[in-house]
Amino acid sequence: IDRFDYLNDGDPDSGKSLGIEGIWLTPIYSSLSYHKYDVTDYYTIDADFGTQEDLDELIAQCHARGVKLILDLVINHTARDNDWFRSFSDAHRREDPSDPFYDFYSYYTEGETAPAGRTFTSLYGTNIYYECNFSGDMPELNYDSPAVREEVLKVARYYLDRGVDGFRFDAAKYVYFGDHDASVAFWAEFIETLRAEYPGLYTVAEVWDGDGITSRYYPVMNCFNFTTAQSEGLIASTAKKGNAATLTNYVESYLKSIADMNPDAMYVPFIANHDTDRAAGFLTVSSGYMQMAANLYILGPGSPFLYYGEELGMRGSRGGANTDANRRLAMVWG
């Protein structure tokens, strides 16, 4: 809020701001972690970031300047400390299948065969194992449960009613782990339901995979393009004196392919985000490669996403650490 003039000062001709047209906030819901991708309460803003009133003010500032605001909607999993998981755990300890939270999370019972390729952890005091493909602290919701589907719709409606313009869907392909058809069917139903109530809804999904997989989701929603992103992607390789025709031919072909799937589809390029090493580290500013990469994707077609600090050449990499914290350091304003 205090630095909004840096992002967009409301005057497209001033030349004094970045002129951004949208903001994607990574999770702002209450969470005990630094990254906030394990939500304890979807209806509370984490104290690290502010209050509901601050969010309302940010939404008003955005809309006054023609900027859209989207939130990271993390609904593949929650935190173990979420009241939903507490209720689920309690229902199983009491062995009460009539409890509405009994099937709220994905699990299998001792003696059954564990579903192949997925990760499960035992729930203390019970004979079940709950699904947790990202971490034992991130139990996975069960989307075969109508109650779960209705509850996540309530979360989305809550923020759309406050004026948020849409969502970035985290881990979209994992809703039904290993079953893209089921995951796509869920998102189709979820988005169709919301769009009937909020016609201007903006959606973009994280389907971290190749085009053969993201193409299965494109009839339903736009997806970030990982083929052109990161240190080995087509944008970086072209910026570092690669063959420009390789990039332009790919983008032209990609635009046609997604338009055939969905006439409203958009190409959504980026070079780095909160899950990758920062681009200034693998491209470098002094070489000019960083600036050239920015030219290639910001001045091209589609709806480019700029990771905060990229325009300043901010660096941050995982290195040998098993954490993304250095990739997500605080913005250097100025």
C-alpha cells in the first residue's frame, strides 16, 4: 500500500512506475510457516502481512488504479494445525464415520493396500494413514467429499465478495494425484460454479509440467508456461545468444495450440518465481542477458508475470539448502 506508486502510480503516461496491471499475492492466510503454503485458517490474514482491513485497503487501491488483485488459492492441502484436520483426526480417534469431517482428507486404513505412487503418514491414535505428498505437515483434502468441495467454494466466495479479482491455483495437478482427468474435472466444476456468480473471474494455474500435460488443463483455465521459464527455458537460452527463431516459432505454435483448446486462452510466461532460483543469478545484469530476457517475455504476446525484485536484479537461490527462503527474501524498495 505504501509503495503503490512504484508499482502503478495511476498515470500510464508518467513513466515513473512499473505500470503493472495485476498483483499476485502468494498465500496471505494464517500459517505457522515462513512460506504460508500450509494454511491453518483461510479466513484469517496472517499477522506477518497485516489484517483484513489492510487487504480491503489494498483491493481499493488496486481498483482505483485499474490493477487486478489475485490471491494464491492453496486448496490441495492444508496445515496439520488447521481445524479441519483436527476435526478429521478427532473423528477417526472416536471411530465415528457419521462425523462430517470423517472423510475430509484422503487416507487409507491399515490392512488396505496403499495407493501406488503417493505418500502417506500414520495418524497417531488411529489405524489410518493420511495422504501428504508434499510434507507430513500438509495433509491432502479429499475431493471425493462433497463437503470439501463446498467448503473450498466458500473460501473462494469469501475473498471474491471482498473484491479480489481471481486466483492462482497452487499445485493444480495434484488435487487427484496422478489422475489428470479427475483433477481437470474438478477444476472445470469449481471454476464454472464461481464464474456463474463472478463473470469477471481471473484464473491461472500452476501445472508444473511439460506442454503435453498443461494442454489437458487449458480447456478449463490458463496455465503458467514452464517450457519457456527458468534457467534452461527458451527465454533464458535465447537471451544468452541462442537462436531467436527457436523461441518465436515455439510461441507462435503454442499460441495456436491453446487457442484451438480454448478461444479465451492466454500464454502466461515468466522467467522465475518463488519456487525457482532468481533469474538475475543465472542470467546476470552485467552481461545484459537479464535485460534481454525481460525484453523477450514482457514485450511479447500473452500475460507476463514479473517476480518482484526482478526489475532490480535481485538475486536469491536455494544453493545447498533444503528451503526456498533465499528465493523469497524481502523486496528491496527504492
